[in-house]
Amino acid sequence: MKIIETLKNVWKITELKDRIILTLGLLLVYRFGAQVVLPGINIDALGGLQAGMDGGILGLLNAFTGGAFANASVFALGIMPYISASIVVQLMGIAIPYLQKLQKEGASGQKKITQITRWLTIGICMVQAPGYLASIPGLSGSSSMSAMLVPGFNENIFYFSSVIILVTGCVFAMWLGEKITDKGIGNGISLLIMVGIIATLPQSFIQNAASRLEGGNGGFMMILIEMVIWFLIILASIFLVMAVRKIAVQYARRTASGGYEKNVFGSRQFLPLKLNASGVMPIIFAQAIMFVPSLIGGSAWLKDTSTGVWMQTNFQDMFGFWYNLIFALLIIVFTYFYTAITVPTNKMADDLKRSGGFIPGIRPGSETSEYLDKIMSQITLPGSIFLALVAVFPAFVMKLMSVQAGWALFFGGTSLLIMVGVAIDTMQQINSYLLNKHYDGLMKTGKNRKAVAQ
């Protein structure tokens, strides 16, 4: 089979083989660290904490950390503080002139931005670590933290040492991600998140399957139907990640080379505009906002009122109607917002003009920028609606098919889109190595490249 031959070719390329082995080794270290419990925690007391993580927002956070959140492990904070810091720095780059200047300085500026992101990550960890430790007794159903500790272990020492360990664990995870990016196959931070999500998938599936088979709740036929729906939503997510609108671009004169050289006059190419240019960022932004209503409802001046009770009841249930309605609307709004700040149509038009290219029927310059902006607005609407539907699909699956909450999270939302997006990016990275060595790649273009090489 072609896929087997392709995998054999991967191991023929020494550099690619070494990168894959290094990546797998670092991912194994990350998964091992997720099982190491904080010093002082009584392992027997973790059962209540893990039970409190089933489904809901906490279940999603636990999935992102690969179960480390529920294990009270040294990697309990995962890589999410780094993601939060990256988002903050990216948004601040719109308003702060210094960051805008760094963004234009190329590699040296990016190095400084990375350093700022690292320090901000440590700052976020210093806030999140004590909050996480303080929440452990309540989530586990214990009366106090001392009930969670090994007998005789000092509680103050536990808090002090655990904050340091949690911050160090996040920084170490960040270092692992950067090493995978530099020395491995790339996308280090994204791979850490994907591996964490995949780590919780088997357990969620087994628990759901057991409830189907043992409880007489549909049996094997319902499991089969769920798997078919799951594969269909994966296909839909792949379409969402890879779909592009091709804008025809013509060049007055261009040299093309692909194993041969030839001058092409009036060469026509395409400018790809992604249907979902914002990726999963709108979902992440929207989920951060969805924490606010329940916090407001539980505040001192609203918690005893009917409004406060309604807000707490409806916005703490991530599978409820009102939660998902507001969630979907926020995703659509944030998709437009994030696309507007990450797709620079003015810069695209200027680069096209400098390279001697133009869109047939559209004047170079401002008219091209306006045309690209119009096209982006048109394709962002269906893209945002599609993204919102994928994001709220777990709620439909749980309500209509009685799927368990942990397994329902894999039928859409951030978890599935991250897995699909990172898998596609990783395949493209490997494919580029294969094509550069004149092997058939994972994509169909590999054969053409090999023919040219011969």
C-alpha cells in the first residue's frame, strides 16, 4: 500500500527520523509529568477531585491538560498560561506602538516578543497556581486542604512548594513545546495540547461504551451510530480547516521553476483566502467570556435574587440552551473580530502590487485591498456560522443521544478542531520533508515532484 511505502520513506530520511524520535521522546516526558502528583497530596483523596471534573468547563480544562488538572500533578496548569499570554501579547500588539515596532523588526523583534510572552506566562502562572490550589478542596468535596494531604504534612509548606512547582511545571512544558518546534517536527505547543486531549479520549470512549452496554441504553448499535457521527463531524472539521476561496492573480512576467526553468508571460496563479482564517481562537475567546455570567450571578448583590439564580443555573451548564445560544453568537462576533486583525488585506494588496501581480478586473492598490476585504467579509459569514455549529454540536449530541459529557466534548468544539488542525499541520510538515527529498509525500502532489526529479 502507498501509505506503508510512504512511512518507510520517512525512516529513510535521517533528519526527519531524528526529528520524529525527538518529538515522540519529549511528548513522552510531558505525558509522564502529567502523572506525577504534587508532593504532599494523598493519592487516595484524588478520587473526589477526578469525579468533580466530569463534563462541563472543568472537564474541558482537564482534557486540555491530558488529565493533569484532575490528577493535581506538576503539570496541572498545562500549557494554557502560555496560550493566554500569547493571546494577550497579540491583542496588545494592536494598541501598543512598541509591540507594533517589534513585529516589523523581523526575527530580532520576534525574539523580543517571545521573551515578553515568556515573562507574562510566569506572571499568569503566579496568579493561577494559588487559585488552583485553593479550589482543590471544594472540587474534591473535602472540608479543607489538610484533609487532602498526607498525615503530618504541613499545609503552609505545601502551598509554598506547590506554587513553585506548578509555575516551574508550566515553564518546563513551555520549554518542551519550543524544543519540539525548533528541533522536532514543529508546532510544539499545539502538539502538547493535542496529545493531552487525545490522552483523555480512550477513557471517555470506554466509559460511554460501558454505559451503553451495561445500562441497556442502546447497546452496540448506538455505539456504532455515535462512531459514524463522530467520523462525519471530523470530516466537516477538516473541511472547515482546509477550505479556501481562491482569488485569481495574474502576473505580467514571472519565472517559475520546478526542476526546469522557463519564462512565463501572463502567468495566472491564485491567492488562497481561508474560509476560517481565525482558527479556534474565536472559540477560546468566547469560552473565556462565558465564565463571566455565572460569576456575576454568584456575586454578593445578585446571588439571592431570581436573576442571579437564573444566571448561575443556565451559564454553568455548558450543554444548556442559553449557554450555547450566547456561545454561538459570541463565536460569530469574535470570528469577524479576529479575522479583521489577523488578515491584513492592505498589506496583501501592497505585496501583490510590489511583486507585479494584480487581480484581473481590479486596479492594484486601494481597490485591490477593498476587493479582498469584501471577499473576506463574504466568506467569513458562512465560516463563522459553520464554526459556531461545530462548537455547539457536543450539546446537541448529549441532549439528543444521551452521550456522556466527557465523550460528548469530542464531537466538536475546541478539542476536535485542535486535534484536526494540528494533525493536518503535522502531516504538511512531514510532507514537505518528503517532497524535498524527492519522495512521494502524504499528499497527491508528491508523485508529480518525484517525476520531475527523475
